[in-house]
Amino acid sequence: MKVSVVTIVYNNSSTIRDCIESVLAQNYPNIEHVVIDGGSTDGTLEILHSYKDRLGYLISEKDNGLYNALNKGIEAATGDIIGILHSDDLFYAPDTLEKVVAAFEESAADLVYANGLYVDKEKPEDVKRVYSSKPYKRRFLDFGWIPLHTTIYCKKEVFTNFGLYKENYAIASDYEISLRWFKESRIRKYFLNEWVVKMRLGGKSTTPALQKKKSTEDLEIIRDHSLPGAFTLGCKIGRKIPQYLLPKIKDFQN
């Protein structure tokens, strides 16, 4: 099976090279790296062009926000499986995509999700937050549970049959599409109990100044999906506390 890895980027010259090298380091042979640049002016585009022959797809043009950019990447992707790797992020290990593909083949699932780590922006070996998951049960959604979005891989027909990211949300559409997938009984899901991604802290939704906006959008999404309103939002926010505490009591250095 072919895997399309979609990366969107805008003015992120400090980490985009690490992201691309992380994809190139994967030992799975059939990977297409789709990169959507929003018209960078800080040197990012020059870095991308230096890898142009090793990327599956590259375009640089103004977009209408991160979810518009993600939708462009998904529409351009030609893989059987699609996953997201943001420009700040890294795969956990060289065999990550090999394990993801094996999970699809062994489970016959439409969607595979796993565990992820948040790491220090400057020292990605320093784990700051642990985002582990578990086998899915519908009731978990009421309590604010959802897998880390960049640990979720879907067959392309999931997007074809159930839609792309909703672009009316500025910061929380990944939560909306994840709820759409996990509420949908026709999508066969499989939990891969492996670490698959290292996300640098400081992304758009992890910036403290934007947490209020994210919570407002989350609450609207929760209500649209007929979950228990403020209760679900409170549980979703509360889940972050042990995620930050766990690295302080257990060694997750990698």
C-alpha cells in the first residue's frame, strides 16, 4: 500500500528540514510526501526546493488557512493511506510507517490510530507531554477522549466518503473531523499501541494565547455532535493534566 504523508507549512524554515528528513528516513519503501506551502518568505521555500526531486508533490501558494491547506494536500494525495505530519513534527522512529501499514493489513481497518509525544521545541529528545490512546468505545467521546490527530491514518476513501476538514473552524477542525470518524460506525477502526509521532510544543493549538479560541470552537463542535456540552469540554481539557505530569514521574526520554 502507498502512504501519502501530508505536510503543510508557512514560514517555518527552522524545522521543515527535520520534518522532511524524518519522512526520508522511513524504511517503508512506498511513501509520497505531499507538501503544501502557503507562500513562505523566510527561506522555507528554498529548503523545499532543495528536496523537490524527493518530494511526491510540492506547491507554494496563498491559502485560506491551515484546514484549506490540509484539504489541498489530501486532494493532491495519491496514496491508499493518508496521514498528517506537521512541519514542526517528526516520526517517532524509522519503522513508524512500516508498523502503520502492517496494522492496516493485519486488521483490515479503514482507520488506524496510535500514541504520540509532545517534545521540547529545541530538544525533541526531551518529552514534555504524553498523549497515549486505547481501543475505541463510543462512550469515551462523551468524556472528551479523542486520539492525537497526527497519530490517525485513514484510507483515502474515508475522506472521499465522509468529507474533508471543515474550513469554517480556524483551529479545531481536526477535532471535528476526528469526532466525525469515530462516531461513524461504518469506519472500521484499529488501535496500534505504538508511539508514532513527536510533536514540538508551540504549534497553533498549543499556544496558551489561543487556548480560549480553541475551547470556544471545541464547545461548538461538541454540541454539533450531540455530546454532553460543557461536561465533555471540561473532561477534554482535564485530560491534559496527567499528560503533562506523566513525563515528570516516568522517563520518556528517547
